Amino acid sequence: MKSVEQWIKELQLEPHPEGGYFKQTDLSDDTYAKEGKHLPLYTNIYFLLTAANPSHFHRLTSDELWFYHAGHPLTIHSLTPEGSYQETTLSLETSEEHQLHHTVPAGTIFGSTVEDGYALVSCTVVPGFDFADFQLFTKNELSEIYPEHQTIINKLAYDILPE
């Protein structure tokens, strides 16, 4: 199995504001009109997360499709607009009820963890990703909305948002 450092070098990954490491691999030439903006039809990234560097809670205005590639199981933690909490684990171990891919619906607040080592995935956003449509959350913000989910909020929300 490759190391984190090997993947970062080979794929030319950079730190992502939500955590982990990424590189955009695809950006559609076609555009989609949404809320007065023209977004690429889709975007795609490689995304590498580690046990020490998870994806912190954030929300997008588009659907995000996650595709598992390598490493250890990765768990996507979702706080739905209706107030529920859901976990979906991605890995090659489909016999353990893990999934090879998962779609996070637009408007869902979500983050991801890896318990051991790392996980390498691809993430496709449709319509395409725009940092203007990306919102990170603090523990205080989420605790007011989802007080019953404090344990996962403490694990995946920032105390103070990064600059």
C-alpha cells in the first residue's frame, strides 16, 4: 500500500480548507445556469483524508458524489436539513455493508473521517464546485441547530474557522 506522502507527491495534492489534501482533475467546459451564476456542468477532485486530517463539517449548494479508490474505510457523516444524522462508510469491503460510492445531496452538512491510515477518493460535484457555494461551520453554529448530535459536532466542526 502506498503511503500518504507517496500519494500527495504522485497526485500533486495540496491542503484543502476543510481538511485533507486535494487536486482538481476535471472541470467541464459546459456550463449550467444556477441562481444567476454560470457554473461548470461538473468538477472532480482527488481527495485524500487521514485519521489526523479529516474533512470538517461543511455544506455545498450542489450534490457531491464520492467514489472510493484506496486505503482504509472512510465514513461520511451527514447532518440532514431535517435534523437527522447519517453515516455511510466507503471501502472495497462491500460484504460489510460498505459502499463503493455515495451521493451527498445539496444542502446537507457533512464531513468525513478515516479511523486508521488514509483513504483516497474522488469527489464529483454537479453542477460544478465553486468556493462561493462552500460553507464551513463552527461547533457553536452547529450545536444550536443540532444539539442532539454534539458528539460528532465536537469531532468534525472547527472551534474557529480557518482563514
